[in-house]
Amino acid sequence: MKKRNKSAVSKTAKITCISRASSTLETNPCYQSDDYIARLLMPTYFNALLHIPIARRIFFKKAVPKGIYEYIIARTKYIDRIFEQALAQQMDQILIFGAGFDSRAIRFQDIIGDVKVFELDVSTTQQAKIRQYKKRHLAIPSNLRFISINFDRDSLPQKLKEAGFYNQKRSLFILEGLLMYLQSDSVFETFKTIRDFAGTGSYIVFDYIYTSVLRGEDNYYGEAGILKRVTDMGERWNFGIEKGQIEPFLAKYTFRLIDHKDAADLEKEYFSSPDGRIIGKVNGTHCLVTAKKL
């Protein structure tokens, strides 16, 4: 088993960024998303490659497990919508865990206003992102705060307090592509901190994998491929939630389930043609969740 290299930029964060960049170039509306910033973060040669449709198809067929490109597109659209809804409901602050190359603080700046956005991530990935912003002359909004953290070692409450994240304010918490990489005790501490910091009416949006995936039961489309891929990249999955147990999980942290989508739900919502055909198959290992603080 390969160990994750803490000094290297997350490979899965790179794949997510590449997928979002590629999606902006798709002609099929089901495959299109709006993360134009992701394309700006690509090396010039790779950006040129993405502009060639056949090159995009070959890359995602060879380098990305089945259904993951579709999943990243659906997840990006889903969380974008929750992000916009939270701003419309006048949340006081937004906290993005494991932000990677997330660009929402820039993409939605016209509607964010003066709402503070905090991005948590390991220093290597965070600094790589900041360097790219500067290299591409992308202005970092004054209301964006970067917080470097090792989720398995550092005190999350202390990090938030030091960064000026307010306690008991109405907040949006985003955990995109994160939980599955954490150890169980880190997941507990993360959600405990969210529970303690979140004001009534706060929202959380995150994705998770089924525990059966960690057991290697191979019940879902693309499961074997993605499990092998993340392990080979040294970013092994460690945490899952049993199927049907998301509501009890949330209740432990005083959150109520608002929305839950599995692969079939995502296919129906994001990859249905006008005549009702499913034109994109989503990797079946993940689910997306939105919940509200009681």
C-alpha cells in the first residue's frame, strides 16, 4: 500500500480541477459546467489538449475511473446550486473544507458581497493554488481567508478561532471530496466542531461513500476502478457510511437531512436527455447530502 505524500499536491484535487476545466468546453449541456477558473489554472499545453474533443475523451477514458468525470460534473453543479441558495438566504459566512482548487470564492464574487469565505486545506495544495492565482493574475478577494491544516493532526476549533471564523453564526459548510480520505476519529472531530460552531439554520453539504466500498464488495458501477485508482495514487479511502444510515449519522451532530442523492438520482437530474434517456453514467460509490442545523 502506498502512503500519501503530505509534501505533494493532492492528485485527486488535480483530477477534479482537470474535470471541471474540461466540462466548460463540452458542447452537450448535460456535460457543461461553469468553472471557467479551473481552465485558467491548467498549464498552457494541457489547456490546449483539453480543447481537442478526441483528446479529452481519450484522457478521461484512460486516466479517470468509470463514471468519475460524470460524478465530478454533477457534484460541481449540485454544490454550486447550494452555494447560491445559501447566499440568497443571507448566510453569515462560508467554510470550505479540503478546498483543493475550488474557485467559488471568485466565481460567485458578484453575489457573495462581503460574506467571508474560509478555505481549509493542507498547505502544499493551498500554496500551489495561491501560486496559480498569482501567476494567472487572478485577484484574491479580500473576504477570502486561507487556513492551512492537517485534518488528522491539527486542532480544527483552534484553527477556526485563529482565522476569525465566528461561533454560532448562520454558516454554510462544504465538505467536497473529503470525508472518505479521513480517519473515523477525524470525521468525528470535524462534525463535532461543525456542530459546535454552526448557528441554528446553518447548512452543510458533503459527499460520502458507502462503507461497503471500503469492504471491497464491488456492488456499484465503477467501484473497483476508483478504489484501485485512489489507492495507487497514495490517497486511500478510510471512511464510509452504511447505506441507509445517513439520517442517524447527521442526527448525532444535530443536523436534519434536507436532500440525499445517489448515482441514479444524479443521472436523472443531470444526465437526462430531453427524451428521458440517460446519456451519462455516474460512478455509483458516492452520494451527495444537504442538511440543516436544528
